[in-house]
Amino acid sequence: MEHGKSKFLLFFSLATCFVFLLCPTYAENKINPRANVNLSPFESWRSAYFCIMNNYSKDCAPHNTLTFSGKLYVSQDEIGNYCDGGCKDHTLALLKCAHEVKRKGFLFENGASLLYVYNKIDAACNQHSALNTSYTKPNSATSLYGRYYMPLVSALTTIALLSTFSM
Ligand SMILES: *[C@@H]1O[C@H](CO)[C@@H](O)[C@H](O)[C@H]1NC(C)=O
Ligand SMILES: *[C@@H]1O[C@H](CO)[C@@H](O)[C@H](O)[C@H]1NC(C)=O
């Protein structure tokens, strides 16, 4: 009996963990991630993620659309239309959104920060020159692990603890 009960509790905790992992949509605003509370590093990371996921705009050619890669290339020929046709504004708005929900530590896959990409776009538009956000990480080894995976690990641990104690 006792044994069965603790097995059930263990199963229930694990199931709760999975529900939190797979359906984290409760009370979370993906369209307007600024509305989220974003208290934990994990929440603010997710909200920043949803900011960048709103990357689609009719003003942006698909090849000029910001993605998580952080790579953005706009040729000299395209830069006028990119800057004045709304794509620049759209892209800067995504970056601002991500910055508002996650002040520190957001990195694109190429290691570039929000500010780096923002400044590159700003500079290219001011100078009407081609935009290339290509970025070389100064010290590639630790930063991605530290900034992406540690919040994830600590959030998972927290969820596991919470679901264990709330029995
Ligand atoms: C938006 O970003 C996602 C993730 O990087 C990418 O898969 C998708 O292709 C992007 N959307 C557009 C329209 O480029
Ligand atoms: C962007 O810059 C990088 C590094 O300077 C370069 O290797 C790459 O070819 C450039 N991209 C384009 C499309 O010119």
C-alpha cells in the first residue's frame, strides 16, 4: 500500500514535470511576451524566444528576416528598401521586445548579442551600406553553455522540486 502510494506520487511528479515542459502555455503570452511576468531566467528566456519568433513581416523579404541564427545579410542594393520599407523597424522592434523581457545574456546562435545586431542594423541604415551581422565569438567555449543551458537546468530542477513538494 505505502509502496504503491509512493510509486504513484513519483509517477505523478514526473507526469507533472512533463506537462509543464510540453504545455508551458498556461498564463504565458506568446504574442505579446512583454506581458509575461518573466521572473525566472527560464521565463524571460522563453519570452525573448517568442519575441524573436514574431519575425514574420510582409515588409521583410524572407532572406532579410531575422532568425535565431543571428545572421542577417542585406545587400547594398536592398538596403534602401530594407531601411525605409518597414523591415528595419520590424526587426528593431523584435530586438527591443527581446531586450525588454531579457535584459542580460540573450545570444543568437552565432553568439551575437541583441545590442550587437541592433547596432549593426542601425549603422548600416545610417550609412546606407550593406548589412552583415556576421559575428565571431571572442571566447566561444563557455558562453553558450552558461547562458542557454544553465537557466534550463535550474528551471527543470525547480519544477521537479515544486511538483514533488506540492503533493
Ligand atoms: C523566423 O525564425 C524562425 C526561427 O529562427 C525561422 O525558423 C523562420 O524561418 C523565421 N521566419 C521567417 C519568415 O524567416
Ligand atoms: C559577412 O561577413 C563575414 C565576415 O566578415 C563574411 O565571411 C561573409 O562572407 C559576409 N557575408 C556576405 C553575404 O557577404
